[in-house]
Amino acid sequence: MNRKLNTLKLLLSIFLAVFYFSCSNNKTTTNESQTDSAAINQMAETNKPPMGPTVPFNAVVIRHNVADYDKWRPLFDSDSTARKEAGLHLVGLARGIENQNEIDMPFMIDDIAKAKSFASNPRLKEVMQKGGVTSAPNIKFINVLRMSEAIQNKSDFLEIALKVKDFDTWLKVFDKEGAEIRMKDGIEDGVLARGIDDPNLVFLVFKISDVEKAKAAMNNPARQKLIQESGVIGKPEMYFGRDQQ
């Protein structure tokens, strides 16, 4: 009897040991799996591409000609501290495709009044003269309402500024045509903005792969008819630019 009882105790001890080891091993595996999963999630979070600004936001686009881009660029870069202090944050820099010394610079701005004060400061005029700027700056203060992911890709683009009789009427016609139709014509929606000082100023940026194709698309009779129906006043201002790396 005692021998049988001892045998049962031994078997019970072995069973409990095996059970404890199995549970402990499963817990370790689960913890390791959770740790691996956390590490993967952290890595994915770290490797996410940087997000662009959230719309709507205010911006200023400055365009001017320079005598020599290679001489102008270092002086422009050296003035970045003054721009940041004024709340201007460079989001791109482009050279004209048709005139490589025509420079286009969009900035996000923290404060409209502060940015305007910076733009009208005589100090800026002196800096521009030292950099070899040869034309009066074309300055547009805009409120960006739409911005697609395409705008983050460094490539050629078409920038259009136009005046309209009524912004809401123009927007309905623009949306009726649709981004897909424009994409078929080789012009991909990038930015849609409205003037801050003039609410009937429309500012558009389209990404393009072929300048001549984009010109043909804009001169298409059907699109010209839409432009007239949307209430555009005068001739749109167009700039073909190439993003600089």
C-alpha cells in the first residue's frame, strides 16, 4: 500500500513539474512575442515618412530672378536664421525650367503680419542685392486649402495664379472637371490655395512629367471653355519650375 502511495506521489510531482515548465515556457514565448511585436511597431513608427503640414495653413510664395544661381544660393542659405526668426519656414525651392535663374520659394508662415514686416524690411532688399537679385520680387500671401501627397515628390511642376470673379463659383467648375481628367492630361493636383489679401486670387500647383504636354493640356479648347465658365479674369500667370534637391 505504502509503495503504491509513494508511486502516486512521484507521478503527481512529475506531472506538476511538467505542467509548471510548460506554462512557464509559454509565458516566456508570449513575452518574447510581445517584445518582438513592440520592437517591430516601434521600428515602423520610426521609419514613417515625415508628414507634411496640416491644411489649411498660411504661406507666402516669393519669386524673383537672379544674375547667377550658384552665387545667389549660398547667400540665401546663410540668411535662414533671420527667416526662421520671422516665422518663415522654407518648404521648397525651385528654378524655372525655361529660365533657370528665375527662383521660386514657398514658405510656411507662423504669423502673417510678422511675415509681411520681414518682406518689407529694407534689410531684405540689401540681402537680395548682395545675392544678385535682378528683378522685383513677386510675392503672394496665400491660404493653402488643399494639398496632395504628390506635392512632396521632387519633380517638375506647373504653378498657376489667376484672378476669378467669385471663388466659390470657380471652385465648383474646377471640382466638376475633376482630378482624374487633369491627371489624364498629365497635370496632377498638388496645391489649391486662396489669396489672403485678395480672396478671389486662386493659386494652384500641378505636378507634371512633360512641359509641352502640360502646355497643350492648359490650351485645350475644352479646358479654355471651362476656364471662361468658371469666371477667370484676364490671363492666368504660369510658371514652370523644377524642384531642387
